[in-house]
Amino acid sequence: MDYYLRMACTPEVLQQVGQRGGRLAAPMSELVFPVLPHADTGAVQVLLRILAGFEDFARVTAHHTRRDLHPALATDDFKHCCLSCLVYRNERVLDSEWHSFCECPGTASARSRFSEICTTELTYNQPCTAKDLCRLVAHVSSDPRKAGALATLALNVRATRRHTFRKLSTHGPTGRGLVAVQLTQLQNLGAAPAVI
Ligand SMILES: [Zn+2]
């Protein structure tokens, strides 16, 4: 699995990890996936990158790459928030892997495709936590078909998020203009109750 994680990471990420101690992940006594997920290699790589904390979630990245386009994302009010929930629901929610997988309305269609394949509904606490994502991984990890569905969910979650980021980066009323209006509105409200 370490090999797959190396394949899934860019040289820059591997260098960062190396500088932090030279190991890709904390040693574990058991494999996360004792079976090989039935999914495209690319989807499995995305899943591993997400589970290892290497993907673009604002709880870690704080929207650094989007601050030029959306300056309000540099403020303490918004820098760790899910952009989709800020703009489309007027809610401040921590942008995390577990929020995206389990509860974000922006990724609902990807989630429903996963539930169809696994013939099971995703359950989670409200607000959801990292434990919910761990429970989900444990639930599918020994079944190649379900583990593959989780990898496909990971790929779809990333694709949906990237599509949303691109859309909100465009000129016009459904892009940057919408972000500016919604974030200004939230700031003027004195910051909505945060679910963080
Ligand atoms: Zn969200």
C-alpha cells in the first residue's frame, strides 16, 4: 500500500513528507485495505491521497490557492470553511474529508451513486467527524466491490469539488461575483453560527 501511496503523490508532496520525518505514514499494525479495491487505479490513488491528508481541503490548505480570486477566504471567518456550503447554503462548516464524503450537499449525487452500489445508506453524526469517515472505511475495507465504490466516491468527490472551484472562479454573477456577494453578506451578518 505504501507503494500505491507513493504513486499517488506528487514529488513535491513526497518531499514535504520526507522533510517532516521521512515516513509516508505512521506505522499501522493492520492494512487499511486487506483487499485490492475493484476500481480504476486512478480512483484508488485519489482515495489514498485523501485518506493520507494530501488532497486540497481547507482545514489544512486554508484556501491559499484561491485567495487571489476570493480575498475574503483569507479571513479567519472563512479560511477553513467549505466553499460550497458558504456560497450555496450560507453556512460555515469546516472543509474536511469527512464533511465532503458524508454530508456536504455539494457532493450528494456522488454519495447517492456510492449508496446504490453498496446498497447501504451513509450514516454519520451531525456534525460529522473524522470518526465517521474511519467507520465508513472500516465498513467497506474487506469487500473489494465496496472498497472500489469508495474509491470511485473519492474520485467523484474530488471532481465535483474541482468543478465547483472552477465555476466559482469564473467572471460573472455565478462565479466570483456570487462568492463576493455571499461572503460579504455573511460578514455583515456578524458571522453565521459556525458548525466547526
Ligand atoms: Zn460543504
